[in-house]
Amino acid sequence: SLPPLAHSRRSGSVMLSVAYAGASDGIGALGAALNVSGASGATSLIVGALGCGAIWFLRFRRRGRPYSYPGDAIPEEQRLKRGVQFKQGTKMPVEVGWAPRVEEQPEKDLLPHKVSGQQVWSFDATGAESSAQQHPFDPAANPNPGDCIFRAARLKAWKGPKPDEAKVPSDPLEAARKGFAFYQMIQCGDGQWAGDYGGPHFLLPGFVIAAYITSSGKLTKAMPAAYWRAAEAYLRNHQQEDGGWGTHLESPSTMFCSALNYVALRLVGAPMDDAACVLGRTFLHKHGGCLYTATWSKFWLAFLGVYDLRGIAPVPPELWLLPSWFPIHPGRFWCHCRMVYVPMCYLYGRRFAYDAAADPVTASLRKELYPPGVEYDKIDWHNHMFSIAEMDNYSPVHWVMKVLEKIFAIYEWTIGPFNFLREPASRFVEEYMHSEDVETNYLTIGPVSKAFHILTSWVVAGGATDPEVASSSKAYRAHLARIPAYSWIAEDGLKVQGYNGSMAWDTAFAVQAAAEGGLQKEFPEMCSKAWGWLAREQVRALPDGDWRHWRQPIRGGWGFSTAEQAWPVSDTTAEAFKAMLALRQDECVRGASKFPDEHCYDSVQFLLSYQNADGGWATYENNRGWSWYELLNPACVFGSIMIDYSYVECSSSAIQALLEFNHQFPNHRPAEIKAAVQSGACFIEAMQRDDGSWYGCWGNCFTYGCWFGIEGLVCAGRDPSSNSGIQRCVSFLLSKQNADGGWGEDFLSCFNREYTSRDKLYGCDGSSTVVCTAWALLGLMAGNCPDVAAVRKGIDFLMRKQLASGDWAQENISGVFNRSVGITYTSFRNVFPLWALGRFARVYGPRMGVK
């Protein structure tokens, strides 16, 4: 179903004002008022009728569930059965000399806005500013780095009091106090908490390939040599014993990322006969070579000139010429999906490919990437448009999409493309990319699109014919200047993060944890700095949106990282807003950055406007499509990427924020807030699984979803003592508690959509983790769990696992997106145990009469 969405766009003499109304069964009904004039009117109505007919024919539903329901456990035959294979020990240590610093504004007028001052990295061969020691990394013990280099640098810079390592906390509040005494030491000077937000292995190769093409094979033109040495360390350290690379840190090898990382390793300087390259080729050849890698890999390989564009499912830019009201329009796709395919379709439409034959490395790759006996010039590329290794085929391309792609292929390679369509489409896409660059200060929405924009900015500037002139263009230089914002150094090497950081997300949780534990008075400077930073990072841009480029109003939101990135998210907005409200009247924030009431009203407007017709909240935008859009998912390796679904986590956060605002501002839009909250609560209830749990779409996994599910319902007024949904979830969580008092989930929980643990999780001495335990405890305490002994046992687990420093050890991967990709949050090991300890000490313990 579609959310309320109304806007106007003018095309010639046609004014289209379209309003979409959602249907409760999740299929959607299209209600349109078309004010048309001229000869185009009849054509528009005919096309519209055909589009509505297509919707009716293609629609499908999950009966009894919202269209956003992620599904129950996947069938046994589709489950991930292969394991991760790492050899013990560090393969390539990171050089001593890396140190974090505050990002500074590049040359005058290069960027349209000021940079936020986030943490970036610089290399000093003398090691004067670094922690002056190497930190071991053993992926066999734990492929998730502990962010040792950054934390060591922050601890070295700390001048205040330190926790007493000899003193063992005697109660939960004392443990929380010690935890915050440590955590304040690694807070950045401007108030945020930064950290490693890596994990996916398909991000770094895009930056390597883009830099290699645009520098004509001379990578140091794009970034210093130390950058590429650290990137090489990362590539080597995460290669598995079978020769491949996984999709993410804890994934078994896939062709998707093995192809990309092998190429990246060669491009950063590893010779063909290097042991890692020999092993990597063995893996690739065993599985059919790069003819059988995933679509996203094939795009990068094609633009590098080591794969042919004819072997890729087409992405014609002409789709952007469809009228905005057309039911199947790329502007309706989930923003992360469409903003990747925008530069893809531009490069595809321009038939861009690096001159691989003239470059010895890429000329060699044309042989290396395919099994012996397969000659590059004799490959039947069209025949491999849909070829994919089974290990990559998480979300198989539907026959409907295959039919469409074959029609597109006929247009692209037999009868077309037609210049009268291709040229205006390409010009619009150029304009679209430029708009994205300017609005996001050349960060773009994320790392995949960022890597493509590095390349497209160079191609648009004429790189294919005059590389030197293109390399001096303002847009290309601006993109190079923002590469450090996505780069992060840890003990495993240099990686590209899943965003330009997760600072707003992590900082919002830390503030709330301190406030609920009543510790803001003991850590006033820490809380004041964090609160002030959040106040400054509220998005104030695009109050009316940018509908020409499918951007709805974003003023009042918070982005996952910084305001300058200009893609606020509903749950980050809600959590940051909750943090602002939690300390808004506290004496610790007096003198901090001002946050007037009008800014609170803007956040309420943002949250209310982002609610979908099904009652839930999506991530970046209202849902604009239908669930049957997944029939058009071409990516294979990701699930549920075509539209912005409503999520339990986003909905719960929004409900909590709106209600806290209503408590402090009871006269501002109370009826709208009440209606939104009750509709949201009904959505959360409808998303509950039969076993009482909620699937976590953004955290690993059911413990995360259950916490948000319970918290949202309780805040919405559901009584834990009588509400069956809350009680069933409490029972579910209690049934998963381990003998040591903790909870723990393997990433298979996300992939298979079924609660899965194992005897020993990464970074642990057993089957429990502090993050999953904290999530479970937060949910149980919110649900007023009557089994006080079980809750206390979980609290004892957190206290036992706390290190003498007040920190906790880095354990297994805790984040997820698109069902199949894990991502790292090094801050989670701190903020959630601290929050659970504080809630027990200040709320649950006193309520239940237990210490």
C-alpha cells in the first residue's frame, strides 16, 4: 500500500497532481486526480489504465499480515549451510602511524557546505600521533575488529580521571557508572561518539576500482600510498582459507565479493603469482569464474573493462522519462536502491568501459577472472546475463523481471537505443547526480553510490577522452576530498564504512542510557557535549523537499551520521529526538547549543509525515510502491530492497518519541499524535510472529526486534500484565536465555529468519553476547517481566563480562541490512549494556523490589 503522498510536477503543458491512498491489506489502491490538457491527455489516461491493470495482475499479498512482514523461517533447502573458513593469525599487520583527526574544510569553494568535522584518518610514518603499537587481528578468533587503534588514540588523548581498574563493581548502578567513566574517555571533542561501522566486503572494491579507472592505474593520484597499503591489509586479512571473501565479516565465501575483492587486491598492487591471488583464482575458477558472480560485481567489472556490458541485465536510463505518476517508476524504489541504479544506468547508457586492453593489469585480469580454456573474446556474453553461482542467489531474479530484462536487451542491443530517448534521459540522470552531490555535500546517500559518483563525475567531465582535464574538474576533486569521510582504520586494515559513520545513532543511544540511569549529573560534561552535538546535527535543509529528484521534506530529521549528509532516517530521528527531550530541561545542558521549541515542532512534523498508510514507519521516505515490486529485484544477493517497507524498529522509535514530546508539549497536535501512535501500535501487533517474537531487520536479530516490539507497545499504552502480545514475547525471550544468564544469536538468525545460536560465538567464551543480552533485558524490563530471577541473572552476566577498564570486549556482528548483510557497530558493546544496567538500577529493580 502507498502512503499519503502529494506533489505537483510540470511537464510541458501537463500538470499532474497525484495522491495515493493505501489499502489495509498491503496491496494498495491507486487513487489519482489527473488534470491534463492538450493531445497528451488521452495517451496519459491510456497509459495510466494499462499501469493500473498491471498492478492488478501482478499484485500479491501475505494474507493476514502487513505487506512489510519479512516472512517466517526460510525453507530448509534455502538455508545457509556453508561455514566461514579463516586461518589463524594476522596475515598483514596495519602499519604504525595511523591516527584519527577532525575533518577539515578542503580548498575554498570546493564543497557547497561546511563539513561536519567528523573523525577521519591521517598517516604519519614517524608514528608520533598514533598509538605507537600494532594491534593483532586474528579473524579465526573474531573477524570483527575491536576498533583498537581509534580507542587507543582517544584514551591517549584523555586528560581526565580514569576508572579504578582494581575495583570490581558491587551492583548494577556501580557497573554502569564505571562503564560511563570509560565511555566518556573515547568521546570525541565535539560531543559525538565515532567508531568502526564496517563489515560488508563489497564496499572497498568499488572505491578501488573507481580510483583505478579515474587515475589511469596510478592510485596514488587519488589517495596517498599509505591508504592503499592499509586497504591491501584489509583485503588480505579477510580472505578465507578456500580463497574467497564473504559478503560480510562473518559470511562464508561468495562469488559476489570474491570477484570484487580479488580484483581490488590485484589493482592495489598484488602480483598475479602472489599466494593470495593464486588461492583467490582457484576459488573463482572452481565456481565458474566471473560469469557466475552477482550483478553488482558484473557492473564494476564491466566498467573496468574486464567483463562485457552485453552480459549484464540492462539498466536503461530511459526509465527516468516515464511520467511521475506511472505505477512502475524508479523514483518509487527504495532510495538506496534507486540511488545506486542512477549512476549505474548513466554509465550503462553511455556504454562506458575502461580501456582494459591497454593496461597490463586489466588485460591480465581478462584472463585471470575466467577458467582455463575460456577465451575472453569468444564468450557468449548475452547467454550469461542471468548466470549466477548458487551461493550468491539469495533472492533469485523472478521470471517477470527476466522477461522485462530480455525486452530491455532487445532494445539495447538489437533495435536501439534511440538517441531521441537516450540523450534526454542521460541529461536528466546527470542533473539528478549533481543534485545528489550538492544536497549531500558530495557524500551521497551511501558508499556504493559514492563510489559510482566518483567515477561518473569523472566520466561526465570527459574522462573517457581527456582523463587529465576530467581529473581536474571541480566535481571529481570534490568527490576525492570526501573519500576520507567513508574510510576507517582498525586493526584489520582500512575499510569503507557502511555510511560516513553512525555517529548520530550511537550518540543518541548513549545520551538516553545515561539519562535513564540517572547518571547525567555525574557525567555532566559528557552529556552536555553529546546533547549539544545532536542539537547542531538536526537537519535544517529541504523544508519543502526536492520533488523533481524524488526528495520529500526532511527538515527536523536526523541522519544516521551527520546533518550535512542530508538523508535523515525515521528511527535515527526518533532516537535523537528522544535524547534531546530526555535532557532538554536538565541543568547539565544549560549553556549547550540551543534547541528552540520550533525545532521540536519540526521533528514532530517530520515523524508524522513519515508514517505509512499501514500505520508503520519506513526508513528514509514514505513507501511509494507496492510489495510486488520485489518481483523486479535484480540484485540476487539482497532481499527486500525495492521499496521502503515499514519496520517494527522504526515504528517503535517513532511512537516513543512522539509520546515523550506529547508529555512535554501536550497542546501541540495532540489528536494527530494520538492517532499516529495507536495506528503504529496496531502495525507492531500485526507484525508479531506466531511464536511471540519480532524479527529484527536492522539488528542481529530477534532479541533486537523483541526489545523494540515490547517497548513500542508499552509506550503506546498496552498493559504488560494483560496484553497477550507482550506476554508472548516475554515468554519467547525467557525461553531463549542461556544457562550463563545471557542471550546470544548467530548471524544465521538474520539470514534464515529463525532464532539461531551456537556453542561459541565470535569473541565469546560461550553462546551469549553482551549486546544480545542487553537487548533481551531491555525488552523484558520494559515488559515488566515477572521472572525477576531471570532478569537478575542476565544483569549478573553483563557485570561479569565487564572488563577492568569499564569497557566490554568486541564480540560477534550485531547489525544487519537487507536480510543477508552483517555490519559492525563497535559502540553497541558499550551503550546497550550501560542502558540495561541503568534501567535495572533505576526503574525495574525499584519497581520489582529487587537490587
